[in-house]
Amino acid sequence: MALLEVKDLHTSFFTDAGEVKAVNGVSFFLERGKVLGIVGESGSGKSVTAYSIMQILASTGKIVGGSIKLDGEELVGAGEKKMKTVRGNKVSIIFQDPMTSLNPTYTIGAQLCEAILLHTDRNKEQAQARAVEMLRLVNVNEPEKRMKQYPHELSGGMRQRVMIAMALACEPDILIADEPTTALDVTIQAQILELMRDLQRELGMAIIMITHDLGVVAQMCDEVVVMYAGSICEQGTADEIFYNPKHEYTKGLLRSIPSVSTLGQKLRPITGTPIDLLNMPEGCPFAPRCAAAMKICITEHAPAVMVNDEHRAACWMCIKEGIENGTISVEKPENTQKGSDVK
């Protein structure tokens, strides 16, 4: 049984302008000890998916459908009392910007101890000892001294290590890392990723890595989910996604990365801008930006098809290719209209 199973998740934000369907039918599972990468541009629904799992959405946000099961236990509709036992104890999160995630008016020690006291049965003295232990675990030098300092007295990399220590203090089964290296320079980013990988191996926890950086995904992840406009357009093993991409959006993301083979050549960015989630099109949301778009892409959303046992994609170009070579089986034929032609 999977540690975490998300099935047909729908999350919306209800605004004065209308309903924003930020997550639209997302499904995936996470096994113990594995690292799952969720990739996509800003606004693709990556963070909202994570916040839905933790149920820490803004007041206008609501899970309107689907299932989230942790160790077989349903979390959707579980209530705040139940979620308080899940957050920190079973699932923890590292937020994107450590400077805004840490309270500038409290010392590092106070914030670490608060998390430990809230989610465990340790007393104040034990929490203090655990906080020092966690700072030492994430390679913060002079942890006793750091406990008395405020966030502004630490560097960006050091603050991120504090956030990791706080997230791991209660030994969660799952760690969600929401763009944990975005605000850091390249050298510190490499150190943080190496630290997370070492801790994951040492503690045996599962990680959900949310990022727009495919280099981070290649370095860290076993499985990859590619999101666009609140939906999953492709998912599979890291090797399959990088070496055998099938969705045109995934191919565009990979083409936009500089590499040794394209040295001296201009980068090929994805043209256009992300879709307006208030006015979702009938067909594939990526179609307006896709150079390979066909007629059917404009009018119908492609069903998810199995490329192989480790890889599936929702792209009409992939379906066309599969039909031509006889290798594609349609997973959700009910999503297509009868009589439609791939042209």
C-alpha cells in the first residue's frame, strides 16, 4: 500500500471574479522512502496541491472533490482536530522563503521548541535538547549559540537549514519541500540538496519536491509529475521523463534548459503565457502555446494514456504517435467524445 495516495483531487479558490480551479483532477501516489518531484511553471498548481495535502489553504480555498489518503486513512473532510495530529507528526513542509517563514520577533530556539512541544509529548527541557540535536543534524555550526539568535542574524542558507530542522524535528513520514532552494545561491543550493538527500537516506522518509528547476529533479527524484494549469500532463520515472518525454509541454521545458550539447546556441523558451484559470479552454490548456497543436487539441482535453508501465501522458500528439505504431492504450476513453478524429 502506498504511503500517500492522491486521487482525482480538485481544489478551487472562490474569488469575486469567479471560481479559480487551481487543482483540477490530480492523481498520484508516493511510496515510503521515495522522492517524488512535482514540476511546472509558476501558477501550475504545484504548491496548491501540497497545501491541499496539508490542508493549509487560504480562507478562499477549498477542496471541492477527490481523495487524499495517508497510510490508508482519508484526510479530506477529516477536520482541523485530526489535521493537527497529521501536520508535523506525519507530514511536514519546508516553505519557499525561509526569511518570511520564520518569525523575525522570536529566536531560532523558541521557534524550534514551539514546534516540538506542539507535536510531541516532550517537556520544555527535552524540547530544547531535541532542537539542538536537530540543528546539529542539519550541520548548523555552534547550535547552542544559534538557538539564542534571531532569523536576521543568520544567512539564507543557515535559515533554510533551520527550516529543515524544524520540519524534521518530529520525524515525519513525508517531507514536502516547496521550492526549498529558490532564494539561495547555487553553492548553497547544492549543499541544501545534498543535505536533504543524506537525511532522506538516513531517516527513510519520503519526500515531495516541488520545483520549477529540472536540474533539481534530475538530482533528487525517483518519480516525476509534470503539471500545467492545475492538471497533470505527464508522470513517470525520472529516467522516462528526461529521456522519453511525450507531452509537448514537458518537451518544451526540457528544450529550455541549457546543456553542453546546446553550447553556443540560443535557448528555446516556451512562447506565450500560462492560461487564465478563470477561463479554462475546452481542449488542452497548453494548446495556445503549443507549436504542434492539432484541431482536436483546441476542442478536447486529451485522456491519459499509458506509454509503458512506468510512464503515462495526456497529449494528443502522444496518442497520435501511439495509434500509428500500435503501442498506446487509452486509460480514460470516457474523456473523449465519440467520433473525434486526431487530425
